[in-house]
Amino acid sequence: MAIIERPQSSEGSLLRDGTDLHDLVDADFGRISRRIYGDPEIFELEMERIFRRAWLFIGHESEVPEPGDYVTRDLAGEPIIMVRDDDTEEIGAFLNSCRHRGMRVCRADKDNVAFMRCAYHGWTYATNGDLRAAFAEELYDEEHLKKEELGLIPVTKVASYHGMVFGTWDENAPDLEDYLGDMKFYLDLLVGRSPTGFRVVGAPQVWEVNTNWKFATDNFTGDNAHLPTTHGSMVELQMLPPDPMAFSYGTMIDTTKGHVLHMVPGPPNPDGYYFGLPPEQVDGLKATLSQAHQDIARDHFISVGTVFPNLSYLQVMVSSVMGGPPAPFLNWRMWVPTGPHSTKIYSWFFIENNASAEYLKDSYECYVRTFGPSGIYEQDDMENWEECTRVNVGKIAQQYDLHHGMNMHLEPNPDWKGPGIAYPTSYGEMTQVAYYANWLRWMTEDDPTSDKVQK
């Protein structure tokens, strides 16, 4: 497990009541303070120190395929526009706020436009963000309307990886690929495995949950241990195996930069190889990725993980109906914090561009039935997250830390073929603790992306 060196306490790590943030996460013993899941002061510090500095997912290039296409999203609590420019066809991202009175310029979730016009006073912007026209321009002298200085405010840095567009408000943020670090290897396995690339099907599903955002990410750091209990109804319906230890085999991986994931082996037959992908997709994977990627993909049919701080994925193969065959799908979801006790969830369905109609239909229907907002698995998880949030804000409850100690004694597997620190189990809390150690680092250090990590 990655251990973070504790710096000397400073004024920046102290809360208003004198509590030191370092005392809220004990990575050595897996103790996490309940206070981090609902304290308003901690939430404001998260927005300042994590979300306004980190690289955050905005969307996929396929969501704006044509010049003039835009989608509206959230970036660290700020409304933004991701738009493909008419002239260059490059993708840009801007604060969704008119420079005149601050009104949202684009008010639809998505659209195709020749220009972006504010509904308040009619200020009009090009798809590259430039201010093209202001109402009654003849009433301004040149000094008071310098249009070249009044374009939409750009997101400070925008970059993409395999079509996935990220942005950050921090001018000092490292390059996206440096930020992702070893997680790039696993992103290649997910969204870089097809020679034809991936696309998003439809608009993302969006819903709100009364939970702290970290309970969602906690569930996607490699928590297999909740399957036989939380999803016990699936066991009773024989849609999951009855033996609770059947879920314990796998590998938990800490990339040491806060990005964590989990790989679960499939049944010992071809149906469980290569994530259960159709043969033509397996052929594309073999033609595109390295031998190490291929070896890992061959032995696994489920992977779940999180790109720090709030982007998670499911690459799974499950049954969506009793007695029905399992189907593979790739789902990305973003946990957008809207308050200490509230989170907006964006959920995208990804598929290879060359997917057959049959594969697309089976995969999409399985995703909607299982992990859509009304899915048979998703509803179980959301109930847990909401209850955890309600209970952990209690003053008595907050006197006692939460326990993350399962299999913390395990040594890493030196034979794992991918990068990162790999633990030979699916039942453990090493990746959760690594995630929280990185959370603490971002909350307390001026340069949380440096390489001061001990292994």
C-alpha cells in the first residue's frame, strides 16, 4: 500500500475548530473519520483544494461529433460548455456565463448552433468563444467595448485521452498524461482496445442522490465484499453465485496517484475471457494492445475502478434477467458533488464504433437493467450511500472512526503483469485506503501530484 509521508502541521491543514486534517485519515491502520463525509467546512475545502485543481472528466468527443455541437456540463461546481468549433473542428470548453451579466449562454443539455447567444441581452459568441456582437454596439465607444477581451472564459486546460475529454481550472496542473500516470495502461485496456475507437450511445443518464460523493467513489475503488450482502436479492434469484467467497478472487490495484481499480477473473471457459467481448472485438483488442494488456484481458471478465477524484467505470459481464445469458458492457460515471450531502450522477454507455447491432442491443439493455438509475444493482447501492450519509453526520457517530482493515496485511503480487501495486485478492480495503491517503494529500499539500510516495 502507498504510504504518504505526513508533513508538519500547518495552518492550512487545520479546521476552524483546531482539528488537523491529518488526523482524519490513518492510512497505516485503515481508520477514516466519519467527519469527512458531511462536514460543510471539509466540503468547501474539497472544492477548493481538489476539484478546482484536479483534472476532471467533461465528456467524450463523440458527444459533439459535428461542428457547432455542444453539451453543457459541470466542472468543479461551475457550469461549462464543451463545444466543437465551426472553423477548426477542435473541441473547446468555456465557462457557461455571459461576460455582460453572467447569464448562462447555453441553456440546453446539448444542441447544434452556428453561434451562442445569451437570452438576457443578446450578447453573441462564436463557437470558439469569441464575442461576435453585443446589443446596441453603437452606444459604446471603443474603450468601453473591447470585444477581443470579452470572449467566453475558457477552461484553463483541456486535453483528451482516447477521446475522453478532461479539463482543469488550475494553470499549474501537470499534463493530463502525467496526472493519469499508470492508470493510462488500464484506460488503454478499456477505451483504447478498439482500432475503430469508442462512442457514447445517447445522452448520459443523470440523477441526484442524497449522499456524500465519496461514498460513491468508495464503492468503486474495488469493493467486492458488498456483493453477497448488498445484492443478496441477486443471489436469491440465482443471478449471482450463492457462495459468498466466490467473489473473493481477483486483483486490487493501486496506481499510487489516487487512481485505483479492481480486476476479477472469469469462469474457466471462453465465455469468461476478454471481458466476455464478442470475437470481433477480441480480435481488435489483440491487434491494438500490447501482450501484457492481452494477457490481463484474457483472464478477466469484470473490472471496476476510479480515476481520482470522481470518475468511475464498470466493465462487467452480468445477466440482466433471470435465466438469461450475461452480456458485457462498459459504463463510465461521474460523481458531481453538489453539497456535503448531495451528489449528481452522470452515467455514460460506451461501445466500440464497429459494434454489431446485436452486440449493441444486448450490451445497452443489460446496462440499463442493471446499473441504470433504476437498475436492479444500482438501487441497492444508492440506498446504502444515502443511509451512510444520514448516519455519519451524527455527533455521537463522529466520535468513532470507520474501519478499513480487511486484508491490509497482504503483500503485493510481484508477478502482476500491469503497472501499479497489485494485491492478490478481491476482498480487501487496500485500494480504498490508498484513495483516502491521496484525498488527504490533495487536502493538505501544495503540490499533491509530485512523486513523494513511498511504496
